[in-house]
Amino acid sequence: MIVAHGISKAFVGRKAASVVALRNVDLCVDRGTFVSLIGPSGCGKSTLLRILGGLERPSSGTIDMAPGRGADATETVKTAFVFQDHSLFPWLTVLDNVAFGLRMAGVPKAVRRERARMWLARVGLAGFERHYPEELSGGMRQRLSLARAFVTDPDILLMDEPMGSLDAQTRLLVQEDLIRLWEETRKTVLLVTHSIDEALLLGDRVVVMTARPGQVKLDLRIELGRPRTMAITGERAFGELKAKIWEALRDEVERSLELT
Ligand SMILES: Nc1ncnc2c1ncn2[C@@H]1O[C@H](COP(=O)(O)OP(=O)(O)OP(=O)(O)O)[C@@H](O)[C@H]1O
Ligand SMILES: [Mg+2]
């Protein structure tokens, strides 16, 4: 689904020296795979996501989306973003927030309302259709963001620390929601997170990045069974994977602290 090759990105400052955010990143993601991306602050995770989503151009490197689709290869790949700050529209109701993407895609009103309702029910927000985002809790808003991303049936979901602003317990609930939604839909997902637990809980793969300039340091296949629940965090295999990831990450976090 995604073949990114030799991606580099330098930001040229006006006064400040230029910053090389990414250097020579190779990343291939199979269709229907959930990839967790973890790395020290400032290593270029958001930049990589923005490049893959077409919001930013790489300085060099190539990106091929949905290769090998044969006749469909020219079809545009639909991407949906979920950000930490929800980026919901405060002036639209919960229902209209979810239906917005469908409206942009020209889906008829009755159909988009029905689909939006269905997704709100799937994330546990049935009954809140006529509320406004500010009337929801942080966890509810995050579930609303998930509904909004899934409703358009995207080929690829790019999530940048979507649970970063939630308190620890709400975060566990939304993580469970996301596991369930993913297991039902099997979308291609790239999730940026700072939590090793979250990366492992959700991912089929965990990609660890180096300190800036970001490169892929470790690409680990996560052979934990599905369907997954929080219970796996207590399993021995989980603990071993966690130790392995921290071992790779630790030096990079230390190095990134020296950089700043
Ligand atoms: N638009 C921009 N202009 C200039 N520099 C930028 C820009 N966007 C990002 N950078 C720089 O690129 C580097 C990588 O930033 P990025 O936001 O991708 O990191 P990150 O891994 O997402 O960090 P965090 O975990 O803190 O979110 C940083 O040094 C940042 O200062
Ligand atoms: Mg970021």
C-alpha cells in the first residue's frame, strides 16, 4: 500500500540554520497492516506522516501509494488524518462533523447522515448527534475524531499521537475502541505514539526511529495474537518486546536530549 524510498527532508530556516528532519527513510507497508511509529521528540515522525499524506513534500526520495493494484494503480488513494488536537469543527454538530468528509465527496445528504449515524454508534456516541464538540469530554471527542476518519472509508489512516491529550484511563478505553475498529475494518494504519505499550498493543509492526535526522532504527514484527485486549500487556511476550523496543529507543532519546 505504501512504498516510501529514501525519504529525506530538510527545513531551510530563514535565519536559523537548516534542520535535517529525516534522512533516507525507507518504509514499506502492506495493505491492511497496522504500523506503530515511535521515536524521540523532534525526530521527524510528524514530518514523515505529513509527507506520506501529501501535506508536505520530501526534499528527496519517492513515495508510491497502492502499488501493485494493477488497473487501479492510477486511482487516487484516499487518506484520512487523525491528529492529537482533534481538529474538529466547533461550529458543526457531532453528526455534521462526521458527515463533513462525505459532503466534500459529494455523497447525498440522506446517505451521509445514515453513515455518520452508524459510525457514531460504532464509537459509542449514539444520542450525541445534535451536540457540539465542546459539549463532549476529551475521550468522546477523540472517538468522534475516529468516527470522522473511518466514515470516509479511507485506504490509509494516518494518526499523529491521537491519544496524546487523553488522561491515562480514558486513553485505555479509546485504545480498546481503536483495536476493535481496526480488527473490524483492517485498514492500513500508521500511528505515531510516544507510548511503547500503545505501539505494541495496537501494532502488527513497531518501527523505532533514531534521533534527528530520523532514520528507521528497528522494524519489529509483533506476533501477538488477535483479537487483542488489555490482558496481553501482562503476557511475557509483551514484556520481552517492550524491553527490546526500549533498548533501541533509549539511546535515541538520550541523543535527542543532547541535540536540543
Ligand atoms: N515547518 C517546519 N519548519 C521548520 N522546521 C520544522 C518544520 N516542521 C518540523 N520542523 C523540524 O523538523 C524536526 C522534526 O519535527 P517533527 O514535528 O516531525 O518531529 P516529531 O518526531 O513529530 O516530534 P514530536 O514527537 O515532538 O511530535 C524538528 O527539529 C522540527 O523543529
Ligand atoms: Mg510530532
